[in-house]
Amino acid sequence: MPQHTTEQMRNVVLLSHSGAGKTSLSEAMLYSSGAITRLGKVDQGNTTSDYDPDEVKRKISIYLSLVPCEWQGLKVNLIDTPGYADFVGEVMAALRVADGAVIVVCAASGVEVGTELVWDYAEERKIPRLVFVNKINRENADFFKALAELQTNFGKRCLPVELPIGAQQNFTGVVDLVTMKAYSQNQEGEIPDSLRSQAEEFREKLVEAVAETDDNLIAKYLEGEALTEEEIRQGLRVATLSGQVVPVLVGSALENLGTTILLDSINHYLPSPQDRDQISATNTQLKQEETISPDPTAPLAALVFKTSADPYVGKLTYFRVYAGTLFNDSTVWNATKNCQERIGQLFVLRGKAQEPVPHLVAGDVGAVAKLAETSTGDTLCGRDHPLALPAIEFPQPSMSMAVHPKTKADLDKLGSSLSRLAEEDPSLRVQREADTMETILSGMGEAHLDVVAEKMLRKFGVNVRIETPKVPYKETITNSARAEYKHKKQTGGHGQYAHVFLELEPLSRGAGCEFSNRIVGGAVPKNYIPAVEKGVLEAVHEGVLARYPVVDIKVTLYDGTYHTVDSSDMAFKIAGGHALRKGLSEGQPVLLEPIMSMRITVPESFTGDIMGDLNSKRGKVMGMTPQGGWNVIEAQAPLPEVQRYAIDLRSMTQGRGSFQMEPSHYDEVPAHVAQRVIAAREKEKVDKG
């Protein structure tokens, strides 16, 4: 691929609801531009961008994929992204480095939940966009219905620049409203008479919107003069870049109809890196902000937006150059990690194919292998001018599962493989739950975690099962109690003797366990008191109700007796532990469960369902804040009830709702629930024993 200037580049992300046809569209664009010679199909698992075995197996995109092509002297860096909500981390990474977007909408399904979500993402980042209404040849496809839904959801600024000729099985081509020509299989012709008046009506709306972008054009328009094709294109470009207009195109990716005009529209209407707002970076040496521009001669600043771990090839690092030029066989500075990195051979990726290039200039996207320290979100720059670009904001995980290795060999490799996968995918979190001794893997949903488990086996040979994590229950007492225990054993030679009296008191939630003594007159010699404390603090690891750790109690040693010959540290440690267990039994013990603080964001229309569901989960609504058609619900609920809340919320809100959850405190388990927990724990003990 020849070298291009920054002005000749378009970095374009493909976004949609799952199944609208992004991958097929990227394939058709590659084919139309001559980048590939054979049109692959998702169903056959042979597309350029869905090359990962997980994607081929599931027939969906799971990872972002770079699929650049050339079109009329431009380099178009297409980034194909997943449409399924579980893989939104990949979408966030792609949006961070894109200058423009194509939102793909299915002509049969219209605007779906995923369409609304990706539109909002693009809107937040002020990314200029086009809409491509795909699958116009499908049964039930209706361009005008889809257009009406776009305008209802996103405003009248969604204006068609094309109309379909026919629909469903009768779809044969498109009418270009800028040139007022018809195109069928790339053959130019006249607009069919049946569409002429409709085309003129839509063109009038387009020209009016375009004229409003420029004082000279509006004057010309109001005087009744016709705008030239060039004036319409230029005005439409200005309107698209400012967000005043979102051009709507139509076609069929599978039939490869409408893709060349889409490529033309990317060229005409979407921004080059130079058209976007200047970017702020932090000079880490001077500790101050500075503005950088996409100038190939400026100091280097490149952002890493993806890393891919491969046990055979090593680590592949994807980056976008925001300023300067990155060369082969050079040394750069990682401003995020404060370390030096050696750059070997640079690549331009097209799916899994790697094309070596000598350098990459500002605005371009590429990859390099085997960087030692660099990970996603890091900035590569020159050591003499260290710049750190803002990191990528990834969503917080919403679902957690416990990971259990199937064999001892799997256990040995579990930690290293999980850390490599978490480095590759920043929307994953790995932690060890100390109370349950489980490794917890958190991600964006069930499918996300299933894919991670399969990838562990395929990439690292680690076979695991994932299941709902155990709840880290605790136990405590509700009443003060006293207990004594005499440990007496006579064997040949020295015996064992220790006699202790303990007082147990409940403490406030979160206070932990305290030990004190008020022994007077040497009833228990001072040298044995630490042994009693040790016995007590070991015994609190396993309560008397269901063998969960005991918390929030104060234990006081207030009396005892000893034997000058038979007493020992071990005897007093044993006595302390047994006395504690007796005291716990008499202090009206209860189970405690973790309570989670939740922040749930849902459309107003679903608020009642969410409230009802929270009540059924023993949750408490703490407050609610309306935010422009949405409600933000603050609530608290027990962890056992909301471990699979990501699935429940998606189901109740058709995928529109989102939530964040974090531990708040422990609270008493209701008696009827506690009985079930204790019974399950007993069964577990029997099964093990």
C-alpha cells in the first residue's frame, strides 16, 4: 500500500446493533476498492475482519478489526467493531481513535437498541457520521420506515442522500440525490419515472439543509438559483462535520450494491485527521497541558488502543499516531510507564494479514510486535518531548464469575494466562476473593466471560469451568454471652491443662474482631494470654452456624485457672478456641450477607419494572434522579440476589439499561433465607465428606 499524507486519510469506525451487517459491509468495501479479490461471507467464516476462531465459530464479531483500503487516492482505515453489548470495550477502543463513523442499520429491523447506544457513543464524542441502511434486498425491508425511525429517534438532521430503486427482491440500485442519477451495479442511468417526483422532493430538503451552512449558498438558494453539484457536496461536508446533517445512504452489502457510493461519501463528507479538533496531551516533563496537531514533523505522540496476546507470535500492539512520524527500528519513550521501548518492524494490518511499512505518519493506524512493557491506553513518544495522551475510558465490568481450573496443570497456568488476557482486554478484571478462596473474573456479560474461558483453552491450554461465585457470608452474635472451657488431658508424663472464661459482646457492623483481657491476680499467667488470643483469633475463621468467618465481636478473657506443671501455650490455645465456639452458640448467632450499592440507569418507561424487580430481590430504593428521559435509580440489594443482574437488567430493558455496583456493607440475613443457606452449606459438607 503506497504512503499517504495525513490529509489523505479517513479513520472510520463501523457501528451498529448486532446483526445489521457491519462485517459484510466492510468485506464489500474491501472488494469494491480492490483490496481483496474474493468476497467472503460471515456464514462461511471467511471474511477479512472476522478471522478469530471464536468469531468464526459464533458468526459474530467479538474483537475490533482493522481493514484499511484505498479509494480514489485516499487511505480509508476502516475499523469493524462488535455489535453485541458484551464486547462494548472493543467499541470504546475503536471510537477513541476514529475521526468519523458509519452507523449501519438493517432495513428490515430499523432502529434497534444497539443503534441507539452507538449513536449516543458517537454523539458524546462529537464524531461526524453517516448512516448506511443495509439489507434493503431482504424480506420486509423498508427504507422509508427505517428513515422515519431514524428521524424520530435522532432528529430531522438524518437526511437521505440516496433513495433505493425498488425494495426486497425487487431492489436493483440507488438514486444519488446529489448527482440526480440512478446507479445499478455501478452503471449510471436516468432516474426511473416512478421515483422522479419523490427524488426531487427529497433533494429539495437536502439542498435547503446544505444552503443553511453558508451565507453565499443561502442567498443563492433564496434567489431561486440552482446549487451546483460541487456546492452541494461542499455544503454537505460542512454540515456533516458540524453534526447539522447526518447523510443517510442505502444498499445491500451482501449483493455489493451501494458500497462504492458509500466509499465516495466517506471521501466527501467524513473528516480527515486534520479536520478534527486539536488534541490535548500532558507534557510529563513540564507537568503541563499542551495542544498537539496531526503534523508529521511534530514531536511523536501515538496512543495504544489495543493489545493482542498470542502465545506463538508474542504481543501485537495496535496504535494510532496523533502527531509526528513513527519509524521502523527506532527507540521510543512510553510516557505512561516511564520506560523505553524498542520498535521493530511496523505493520499495517488488514484483518490478520500484516503488511510491513517503513514508517507511519500522523493520523495513520498500525501495529508493532513484541513491545515489552506497553499496554492498552499507553502513549508512545520521544524521550526528549514526553507526551501522555488521555487514556481510553473502558466500561466497568457488570458481571462476575468464579474460575475453577479443571486439573492441577491448569491451576499452575491459571494466574499467568488470566493476567495476559486482562492486559489484552481492559474491560476484564481478575481478583482473588480471600473469604471464599475463589478466583473471580469480571466482565461485561455472560457471553464475554464464556469467550474468555474458551480463549484460555485455545491460546494457553488452560481448561476451566466458570460458575456463579460463592457468596462471602459472615457470622456474628446478637447478644452478649459468657462461656468457659476446661481443657484437661492426662497422659504419661506431663498432662495438658487450661481453663478459660470468655465474655463475648456484639460490635457495630464493620468493626471486625477485638480481643482483650481483664485478668486480675494472675488467674491466667501473662505468658499464656497470647496463646488464648491466638486460639480465639483462629477459631473466628469458622462460625458455628455454617462455618463462615465470624466478625464484629469483642472477646474478653476475664478469668481462668492453670496448673504449674501441666499448663502450656498449646493447652491455652485449645481452650480459647473451644470457649469461643461455646460462646458463639449462646450469643444468638446470625448470618450476615454483603449488601451492594447499585446505580441503575434506565429509560423512564422501564422504571416501574425495575422497582418491582428490586423489591422482589429484597432491594431498597434509596433515591431516583430523572435525566432527560432516563432515570438514575440509587438502590441497595443483597449480593446473592444480584449476582446475575446484568442478565436480568438486559432482559427487562431490552438492552437499554446499564448499572454499576460496588460493596456497601454487611447486614443480617432474614431467618427464612438463612435456613436455606445453612442447609446448603451442610449439604456441601456431606458431599465433600
